[in-house]
Amino acid sequence: MQKVPLSRDRAWACVMLNVSVPGWGTIKAGRKATGICEIIFALGGFFLLLAWMGLWMVRVMQSAMGEDLSPIPSPWIWRSGVICIVISWIWTGITCYHLMRDAKAYEKSLPPRLSDLPKPPVL
């Protein structure tokens, strides 16, 4: 699959989207497979942390109501969630770097605009 050439402004917009939601700016930049993987890792980590927090809150509520406590939630749930989120952010950072590098290379390959050329002397 051929990558979509990016201007520097469009690359910055994609980077800002990536900062808000990892993977979203990558998809907008035309790198769909990478962006989908980044989103899957970010959402997977979020839902794992949410599940661990839900299990912990059930235990807290049981304690507050004086009921028998359920077992302590396994630490692998929150650890896996944190690992998934960290992987997502690292991957997103690497992708943002590549987006900016590709935009810079694309702009260097463009011919100069007429407005950037020096004005001819007035006779």
C-alpha cells in the first residue's frame, strides 16, 4: 500500500489527533493498519484497567456493606492494561516521528513556489 504524501500542516494535524486518541491521526494520515493496531492496544488497555477497577469497586462495596469479600482482583489485569497503553503510546510516538519526517521529505521534493522566488529588479 502506498503512503499518502503529507504536507507539514497535515502531518501536524495528524500528530495532534494522535495525541488525543492514539491511532486516530495515523488512520487519517493514510496508514490504516498501523492506526487500527494502535487503537486496539489503547482501547484494550483501557478496558482491562476498567475491568480491574470494576472488580476492585465490587470488593470495596462488599466491604462497606459487611458482606463476604470476593477474592482480590488479579494484578495481571491492571498490569496488562498498563502495558497495552504504554505500547500504544510508544508506537504512536514513533508513528508521529515518521509522519513528520515524511512530511519534511515530501516538502523538500516539491519545486519552489513562484511566490518564494526573489522579485526581479525594477528597470
